[in-house]
Amino acid sequence: MLNQTHALMEIPKNISIKQLRLTNITDRSKVKHMPIDNALLHTLGSIIIGKNLDLIFIFRDGNVISTCPESWLQVQQPDQLKKNFEWTYSEWTQLWMKYVPII
């Protein structure tokens, strides 16, 4: 059953954003774009959405990307944030991903 649910993941056609803009907390000039596409979903194991909208992406190969909203930098110092997070994100939308566990 697990193999079946992870064999095919599809992105709904009506997603309003195509990528997340990630900015490194330590080096603010380092910006990456994480495309929200089928390639991402084939490598993604699960997403944890915290009660304060922090996002943790857990990939099947064991890699983890921990992100927090960019607005947190206005409230907390980067040194405090980088204890738990590597990246900030500037755009997120509620979406439903078929077969991806969102906790």
C-alpha cells in the first residue's frame, strides 16, 4: 500500500503558485526557488506545517529543509532563527497534494 501511494503523485492543475522563494537566513543574498512540481513530489516524503506556519520538508533520501515565514526576521534576530531554521519563505498558499502526508 505504501509503495502504491508513493508511486504516483500529481500536482493539481489549479495551483496558484509554481514555486516557493527561499532566502538563506545566514546569507540573505542567497536566494533559491523551490519549484512545486511533479519532480519535487516524487522526492518529497512529507511536509510538516507548524502552528506558526513554519514548514519542514522531509525528503525520502533523508534530507530536511526547515523554513519559516520571512516576516519572522522582523520579530526575531537571525541568530535566534538559525538555531531551528535554514531558510525563510516569502510566499505560501494552501494547497492539497494528493498522496503527500501533510502533518
